[in-house]
Amino acid sequence: PEFMSFASDAVSLGADVTIQGKNLDLVAKVVYTGGAEVEVKPASATELTVTMPTAGTESGVLTLVMANGESVETKALTINATFRCCRVRMKN
């Protein structure tokens, strides 16, 4: 496969990531920086959409892995993680 671009260079956790390129129908799984893996069933040779995991990911390159084990890397993808903190109760 050949990576060409992302539909968006920044995505949120849990959102869809659309990858555009050539021969993407050969991709069996996508490995995110941070180690999360997603198995895929590409619908097209030129576009691949996968859902961003909600854990085990961080900004960086994605690795597109074919069934035969060969792989190619994308350019860096920015992942916008939502930060949740805590409630603070003030006593009078």
C-alpha cells in the first residue's frame, strides 16, 4: 500500500480516521503509536476508514500492516485527547 493523506490531520479519540492512498485494500490492520491495533476490512483500494481507539494511542505515525506482515508508515497524525479531571467541592 501507499499512504497519500489523511482526510483530517487531527482527530479525537473514538473518532473515525480516513486514510487515502493506493492499494489500501491490502491492509489487514492498523497499528497506532502507543500500541493499539485495529483490524480492518478495506472497502476500497484508495480509501480506508478505521475508528480511533479510546485508549492505547498517542499522536504519531500509523503503521499499515498487510496480511503477509509487510508494513508501511503514514505521516504523523495528531490525536486530540479530551482531558477530564475531577470535581472540586469547596467547604464553607
